[in-house]
Amino acid sequence: MHAESLLELLKSRFSTAIGDILNQPAERVDPVVRPSAEARFGDYQCNAAMSLARAAGCKPRELAERIVAGVRLEDVAEPPEIAGPGFINVRFRDAYLAARVAGIPAAGSLDRLDIPPRARPQRVIVDYSSPNIAKQMHVGHIRSTIIGDVFARVLAFLGDDVIRQNHVGDWGTQMGMVILGIWHVFRLDAEERVTDAAALVRHFEDAAAAVGANAEPGARRTRLAALAEEMSQALSKERSGRWGAWLGEFEAGRTRIAPTLDVLTSAYRFVNAVEDAPESGGIGVADPLRSRPVPLARLSNHIVAEMLHARHAEELHAWRIAREVSLRETQHMYDRLGVLLRPEDVCGESFYHDRLEGTVAELRSRLTERDASRPASAPYGVVRDDQGAVCVFLYDETHQPLFKNPEGEPLPLLIRKSDGAFLYATTDLAAVRYRIEELGARRLIYVTDARQVQHFRQFFAAARAVGWACHEVSLEHVTFGSVMGEDRRPLKTRSGSTIRLSELLDEAEERVAAVIRERQSALEATAPALPEEELRTLARAIGVAAVKYADLKNDRNSDYVFSWDKMVALQGNTAPYLLYAYARLRSILREAGADAEPDALYASDATPAASAGAAPVRLDHSTERALALRLLRFREALAVVAADLSPHVLCTYVYDLSADLTQFYEACPVLKAPDAATRRSRLRLCDLAARTLRLALELLGIRAIERI
RNA sequence: GCGCCUGUAGCUCAGCUGGAAAGAGCAGCGGAUUUCUAAUCCGCCGGUCGGGGGUUCGAGUCCCUCCAGGCGCGCCA
């Protein structure tokens, strides 16, 4: 039997009392119960008297007195005190807090800490991470991945039916470039027998430089013309079915050539450089399917078009290879980061490809001018063709455009380009429909950076206008700020390129290892040296935790300054400090041996001593009481995170809990407690604190460490 | 030009949706201590909450306005 949270309990008691006074049903009263700002104002305060005094027709202080007279709290709290203009301060009775803490059962196979699941669970989509898979994951992907994972964990813990969706960019122009890149990889393997991944990367870097902006124009033109000739020949072979054979060989040689994402990325960059070269528009590539040559600058677009129309299986086959290689590497990164995302959560752009045509048709038939001529009671949309593109224009109830361009004209949401291609708005609309109608989602959470806010507002409005998202469906765009370097510019390497996620984690581990070594040498006299192997393991775990925690601890909307020194620091609100607090608890519980086994610790409730009045938990010292109160308030933090989607609230909670713990240790010896009952009580507090800390960290996606 | 985000102690940030005398950490200064893991605890120093106006019994929080920084604004995602 789960008891209601302390906050819920007070809210309900005060609502009843105030409802009686105002002659209103209790459900309609906001009792304005808050945790007290300071300890001298009790544990919680009810601030309703001030705001309701006018309605009650009396002075705030007088209303406060009537509330205090009417509220029933004798069973849980000391008599409430009225202070200032009409604050009602409530302090729980120590015995009540002790009983509540003692009421939390031993950990089951699924440790819920007696926190009840939601009364009304929802099917929730969390759309997060969603990288473009043609490229290595870099720092730009880290926030969505880490923040979104917390939502998936917290909402699932609270009982929601969470469906993770990794909406990867696995379709479109960038994949055309990768396909061309694969073609080059293959060509080098087949014709020049370059099979070493590092050599391939070097080759593509050199080749990209040869056609880059710094190359001599004459040489560049010669080089590009030669490339166009090679590709013309290749396409002619491909169209006669020979490329398929090459791809077969390529696949067979994959273990030999190891087409890592590195290789694909460098090949992609090479293709990009070719298409961007100033001369590429004027140099053509012959494709037997076309009467006229395809400009080199548009070759990947052409390839994508072939892929889209599935006229040739080769492009699709190359696409599959590129996708598979990319996704495998992406999964490695998720595993290393310790996020929940799995291959089965991938549902990317390509998934929606054959729904796009229908999506546009449906929007066109349902958002017609006819609706625009009617009096509107809600925002609505109209699909119109404009400059050859299919556009959704969105208006509010008063027929004013919801979005405007810099010229002040209505800004449409484009769902089909003038060349017939679809856009990401089309995919997003197809996805929102799929998620609501086929996956049955009632809450859709999108975790992306704040720059996309207008796009989300537009396509949310379109989804509402067309009726795919009714008012019972919640569409939430969860934004976050940028990661800044210490120079206040977006985080980059010293040379100005983006930082790969793998490099970031490598460095985090290095920094943590250095901090541990330093600590070791400072303690050399007292602590045995840590074997190198263990140090690496420890550094790996703490390094990832440090990066994730640093990302989560700030309000997600503000840009945050990335600081190695701060995130790996042993003091302050950092992952190392929290992991240490947990390890220290585990150390005490280990020392206690059998006494701290769940059987012994929790069975004591049923012993004759317990029934004779020796309560299993006693809160004699103020730090014990503060710790107990903190433990009982874990649910409040979780509720805020679930409602506001703000992970930093949970971070603040674990930090406060850790701080309570150190103060508790300072004042209250556990193993050397003055008597057996106190020792057992304190061990129980330690066990509950360890379980709370472990669970809270887990919900933040951070694995606790048993010893440091 | 319009829209969104941000502005709180020297630095990095909280501030639970309008409540009491604005809080942490770091840095600085001073103390504690033969440690159940000192990766500790206690104290001190430090604030015109970007400026101004308004609403309110009450504003860091809501409204208006100005200032500073960041981002976005039609066929990229």
C-alpha cells in the first residue's frame, strides 16, 4: 500500500479545510502548499490565506486562524503556526516522518522505493537523439541524446508506456553523397587495391583538398573532368548491371576493407568538395538513363532521385550498406554513453518515405480554401501552391497569419519543393500522424535544440489544423541551449572543427584518470595504489557520468559553458562528488556486514522488540530528520521532472541529498552508534539513502559505482 | 523589421510557476579534526536580481518599455 506523498497529503488536508470555510468543493481550492523556504518556517507552508482573504471577506491573518482551526493535522504534524501576514507553517512530527521512512519496504526485484505508478499512465513518444547518420556523432548530438534519455527513463519509471523514437536522418541528399562516397571506396578497393581504412581516409582527404577552394583552378578543372569521366564510365557499367556485382564484391570484402564510418565520412566530404567546386556546374556526367549529361554539382541529387524511384537496385543497396555501417557505429556510441536507445528504436526518415505522397495529398484535400472562408473558431490551415511549391499557410481565429517572413508576408510551411521533393516538415507530419494514429501516442515529446522552435510550432499547428492531433494529444517541443566553449562560442576544437563525441568521451576519461592519480599520490601514505586496470574502469564510468551530469545539471534552456575542470571536480555539484557519496554509503553498509542485509535490516520491523515500541527508525538528531525528510521528498522531484521535463531538478535533488548525507555522517556515527537500536535505525537510513541515490542517478542515466 | 531564448555574488548556476530577510557550489579569508572513505564539516566575505515604469497586501518571478548577448525568419535538416 503506497501512502500519498507529504505534499499531496498536506494539499488535500488544507483543501478540505479551506473548502469548508469558503463553502466550496475541496477539489476547486488551490491550497498553495509549498516546501518552506527555510527550516525555521517548518517543513511546508500553506500560503492560501493571503490570496483568499478577499474572497473570504476577512483579513488574511483572520482567515489563517480559521484555516488552522479547521485543518486536521494532529495525526501527522505539530500544531501549525501562523506567521507574518498569514503564512501557515507546518512541521511534521518526528515520529510521523520516522514511521513514513520505516514504511518503505525492502528493495524488491524492481526497487520503487514505495513510489506508486501514475494513476493514469499515458502512451508517450520520446523523440530524441535523431542524428544524421551520414556523419560521426559530434557534440551537437549530445544534449538531445542525454536529455531525452532522462525523460524516457523517468516517465517509464512513473508508469507511462514510453516508446522511444530515434528519428535518424537516413534519407535525402546527404545519403546520396554517401552513396557516391561508397562508390569511390569501392573503386579504390577494386581498382587500386586500397584496403586499409586509414589509407582510404587519407586518400579522400587528399582528393578533397585537390578540388577544394585552395587548389589551383587549372589543376582543379583537370581533376574534376577526369572524375566526371570515371563516373560516366562507372554509371554505364552500373546501368548494365555491373555495379551490382561490384557491390557484391565490396560486401564480401567488408571485413578486409572495414568500411568504418570514418571512411564513409571522409568519402562524403570528398563528394561534398567535388560538388561545391566552382567548376562542377559546367562539367557533366553521362548517365545512360538521361539524354543530357548530369552536372557534377548535382550528381548526388540525381543519385538520390534514382534511389527514390527505385529504378535501380544498386543505389538502394549502397544506401543499405551506408546505413548499416552508420547505425552500427551510432549504437556503439549509445552503448558507451549508457543511453537506452537500441536499434529497434530507430525509426528514421526512410521509414516515412512511402507515406509522404499520401501525407501531402491528405493535407491538400483537408485544408482547403473553403475552410478559410468560414468564420473560424480555432486556428486553421490552407494548402496552396506557391511558386511551384506545396505550402501550408496557417492562420489564427481572426484570420491573421500565425507566421510571417521578414517582409511581413504570411510564412508558409513547405511540404513539397518545386522540384517535387519532400521536406523535413513533410516527414515530421507523416511521423506525427503515424505516432498518434498507429502507435496510439497521447503525449509526443520532441527533444531538439531551440533553433528549430519555429519549425515545430509550424508543423504542430498544421497537425492540429488537419486534425491528426486533437486537443487530447499533447505535442511538446523540448528545447535546449547550445554547448559553449570557455570562449563563449559554440564548442569547437582549437582548429575550429566540430568535436566528435568519441573524442569528447576519451578526453573525459583522461581527465578523470588524471584527477584520480593526483588524488592517489596525495594519499599515498594511507591508501594502497590502484591497479592500472581498475583505474581505467573507474575513469571510464566516472568520465561518462561527468559529461552527462554536467549536461543535465543546468536548466536545459540556457546555453551552458563546457568546462572540463568543473565537470570532473571532486567538490561541488559534480558527478564525481555524487558517485563518491554513493560509494561511501556502500562502504558503510559493507562494513556492517550481515546487519545491513535486507533480511536483517527490514525484518526487524516484525521482531518483538519492534512491536514492543522500539521503532525501526528514530530521528533524534536534526541531521537524521533532515535526511529522512529529503528521502520522503524524492517523489516531488520526480513529479516536477515528469511535468516540466526539466532534468536539472533531479540533479539538484541528488546533490541536496548528498549534502544531507555528509552532514549526517558528521554528526551521527553509524557503525559506532551508541546502541544497537540507533545503529540499526541509522543503517536503515543509509540503506534507503543508497537506494534513493542509486535510483535517482539511474533515472539520470548514470550508473552508480559500488566502490571508489 | 518580426519572433524566440538568455541576463541573479568575482566565476558557474538554483530560485518549485506571485510569498517571509534572494540561495548553492567554485574562488578568497578564518576555524574544526589522531576519518564508519577528509572527495569532509562549520563560520566569514561577497547581490541597485541588466535599467526604468506598471499591476499587487506582496514582484527575481506577471505586464509594458528600453539596453546587452545568442538564435531563427520560403523550397537544408
